[in-house]
Amino acid sequence: MLLDDYNTFCASLPQTTHVVQWGGAHVWKVGGKVFAIAGWGDRDTLGVTFKTSDASYDILREQPGLRPAPYLASRGLKWIQRLTSETMDDAALRDYLRESHRIVASGLPKKTRRELGLAED
């Protein structure tokens, strides 16, 4: 996945905002809360970090090309960083980014979700 593809996909998700911070990382947020970070990786592949469910974290952290996200995972948070597409292709990455957005949005206060049009019926 190229940086432009990553940014275009994250921008397509509901109520997202984008900022470049932390030394040039492309950070995407929903309701002011981070759901995806990109920028760290080798020369050929964009490094993408995203929030996961507990079950997904336990599975993904052991897969080649993936690792617990530096800093975030060391604090007990369930975030994975994809460094290569060895075991997670771009389609799967988009699915995980979509799920990360959903997880983060569902953790927002009900009032905020309603204001953003993200409230579940």
C-alpha cells in the first residue's frame, strides 16, 4: 500500500480527520481519537499501525511482517504495526483499518457519536 492509497482509504471512512505529526507520521482520527498511523516501515512498504480487538491482536502479533506496535503495545494497548505485506495483503489491511475505525468510534462518548452521526440505532 502506498501512502496516497492509505490516505485516500482513511479519508473515505466516516467523520475522519488527518494530521501529520510525530516526525512525519500520517495520523488519522475519528472524533479526535487516533485509529491509524502510517509512515514507519522499510523503503518498499509503508508501515501502518492500527487498533485491533483482543482476539485479532493475539493472532496478528505472531505473524511475519506484523508486530505489536512500538510504544502503544508496550503500554498494554492492542495495536499492531504492519511492516510488510508478507502475511497481510492490502485488502486485509483495509479491513483492519475499517475495524480500527469502528472500534475507536464505538469508544467515543454517546453524545460525540451522535454529533458525528456515528450513533448506532
